[in-house]
Amino acid sequence: MSDAGETGLEGIAAWPGERRAAGWVRVDGERATAGPVEAPFPLASVTKVLTSLAVLVAVEEEVLALDEPAGPPGSTVRLLLCHASGLPFEGTEPIAAPGRRRIYGNAGFDILGRLVSERAGVPFATYLDEAVCQPLELRSTALDGSPAHGARSCVDDLLRLGAELLAPARVVAAATLAAAVTPQLPELAGVLPGFGRHDPNPWGLGLELHGSKTPHWMPPQASPRAFGHFGQSGTFLWVDPDAGVACTALCDEPFGRWATTAWPALGASVLARSAVHRGSTL
């Protein structure tokens, strides 16, 4: 199914900006798309999904370990991934003790990229390409900047990524992904940019967890186990393992007030039309 009516994606036609594309894929492989699905867009912080997977591959390959020291004193790879290292949004000087607050930011992912690069002996962009992009045949996806926000991709590639996150087979083991979507320090509160403070503000290993957050960029009908990321460039990718569907949208209109209503509405429409079951797929 592609570029057809009644897919749940019709709402993107009313979004601001000149270009927008979206799609969903089910765990059984059925998918629907709208817009220029092969056109690359800057991902902004959706880059963190790709980077997190590359870091998890490095853990599986024993290039590094989740609980080894990394970042500010007392922090670890795990705490960097779940935004609990104490680092601010940008910069290397901590503003809290490790493990005490959920402080969303980019600095920790830049540290992770450098660490993987140093250990593996290749640029992080090369490691990401070999560990994630090549196995998934992501032909339009590349990192040309920060591991936190410097990748470009297209809807077609992100649907391949979403399918892998629904049923891991080519990048990380199912057990590794299950650990990545398990809440890390689940009691921590923190601010979700654009949506305010949440207490708690659950996060996995580089993946934001829906939990019971409201307001939120995912649809309110999504399972508490839904996970993903959004970017300030007007991009998102979420995966609902209970509904058996992943959804992504890319846009050339930066994130703003429009997205706080348009994104959940699109997601609700997609869930209503594409969800196939309410059982665990991880």
C-alpha cells in the first residue's frame, strides 16, 4: 500500500512548509506512505535513534560496556544514553550529579560518538554506516555532523529502521533492544523540550519512552511502551510494539506549536487504521 487514500497519513497535506513526507509500517510488513518518501531531510535529534543503535552494536561487539565510566565523573555509557549523566543540553560541565535528574541534551551523544570512534579506530560516521545503515540497506541515510543531531535520511529508510525496531533481526539482538526500551532510572523527572516537565520522564537507552506523559508528541492512544524520538527540524519516528506499527514523518518546517497538535493527530489516525494486534512483539 503506498500513496493511497485512507491510510491515516492524509493529514500531512495541511502541515506547514513546502515539503513533507510520512509513512507507517506494520510488523507484518504492510506499509503506507505519502509524499516524497525517497527525499532526504535533516533528522536533527532523530539522529539519536541511529546513534543509540550503533552504540548498542558496540556493546554487543564488546567495543565498550554500558556500565563503564564515560562522561563526567561518576557517569557511565548507560547514563549518557538515558540523559542522566548530569550534563547540560550543550557543554561538558555537569549541572547535576549523575543519576539524579533527566536532563535532555546533545553533549552526551557527542561523547559517545567520540568514545566509539576511539575504541573502534574509525570515524563514528563510518561505524554507524557499517553497523546500522548497511545491514538495513539505508541508502539515503548518512551522518555528516554531530552524533546527536547531524544525520540525514528519508521516509523510506526510516520505515526500514522502524521495521527493524518492531522485529529486530539485522542490527542488534532482540534481547538488546528489549533492554534498550526498558526504563532506565524510571523515577527521574525532567523536561521534554517543547512539552514541558514530566514526573516521571521515562527514557530507555537513547530512546524516549511514551509512558504516561501528557502532553506529548506521540498519540495519546499509543501504548505506554511506545518509543522513539523527534527532532527540531520537523521530524519524528515512533514505534508502538503493542500495536505492531512504526510511524515516521519528515518535514521542512521546524518543530513548533503546529507540531504539538499535528503530530499526535496524525499518530492517532495511523493507529486507528494500521494497528494489527495488542500483543507484545519484543
